[in-house]
Amino acid sequence: MEFLQFLSWACIVFTIGMFSTGLTDLKKMRATQSADNVQFLPFLTTCLNNLGWLYYGMLKKDGTLVLVNAIGAALQILYIMAYCHYTKTRRRISAQTMVAGAVLCVAWVYFSMFLSQGESQLAQLGLTCSVFTVSMYLSPLTDLVEIVRSGSVERLSFPLTVATFLTSTSWTLYGLQLQDYYIMVPNTPGIITSLIRFFLFWRFASVHQDTSTYKLIEI
């Protein structure tokens, strides 16, 4: 029980730390008064992911999931609002946000009204959240391929890689302790992709020792 409590706090601290990396982009947008060099979709997809897991945590009555994803969703909404304020392509951003909102509404209606409460509802929601999380962890693989081709790790963030590794590991162990495979399985790819990134840093960072900082890449 003590180990589970330790894992709970580890999940909270590491995950909030990972979500807070978006503050770097927020600071950049405020400094330049522009969102030209910041990606929008990671904010939107992460927000959807947070809201899905928040609902799952509420149904499962898991305080750790509820707290982490409530804070995560609030941060992503902050980043989205800031991006909408500074971007020059508001029409495109508004369209993407409306589509995401529509998807969220349809999902909520399906899971809350068309499924009877109980194990079936929880299982289908857990599976949906798991698939979405796995797709988010695997989406940067194309960037990793380009890094291997170019031999440059400038597009990678080492602090974010460490945060992703610690977050994925803590959630995997947390899910294992609870015997909840919907939590454990989707976080395993986060560990694998983080280890790949560590290898790339070891392999290519020495080529660019004069580079003192790394650019942020969203997961």
C-alpha cells in the first residue's frame, strides 16, 4: 500500500512536470507576440487525452487520475487560448478546435448515454483512451527517423525526454500495481520511445557539442 501511494505521488509530480513543459512555448509566444514557431495540434490532442482519462478516473474513482488530468486539461486549455490569441491563422485553428469539440461531445454522449454503467462502460472507455494515448506516443516516430537521417538532435528536448521516461515508467508501474492494463499498456510505448531518444542523444549529441539548448518537441 505504501508503494502504491509512492507511485501515486510519482505519477502526479512527473506528469504535471511533463505537462508544464508547454510553458516554454507559452513564454516563447509572449516574447515574440507570435505563434508561428509553435505547434498547435499537440495542445489540442493532449487536451482531448486528458479529458478522456479524467472521465475514466471519475468512473473508476481514482483520485490520482482525476487530479493529474484535471490539471493537465487546464494547462492545455491555457496553451490553446494563448495560441488562439497569438496566431495569424485563427480560422484554421477554430475549425480544428470545433472538430475536436464535436468529437468530444459525440464520445461523451456515447459513453454516458448509450452504454450502461459498469464494467462494460469502463472497459470501452479505457480501451479508447489507451489507443489514443498509444497513438500520441508513437506519433513523433517520423521525427525520430528524420533525426537519424540528419544526424542532428536539435529538434529533441532532453528535459522533456527525461520527463516522458519518468512519467511513462511511473504510470506503467502504477497500472501494474492496480492490475489495470488500460493504464499500464499505453504507457509502455512512452518508455520505449524515450529510450530511443536517449540513444539518439548519446549517438548524435557529441556532433553538436556547441549547441547549448535543445528545441522543444511535443509528444
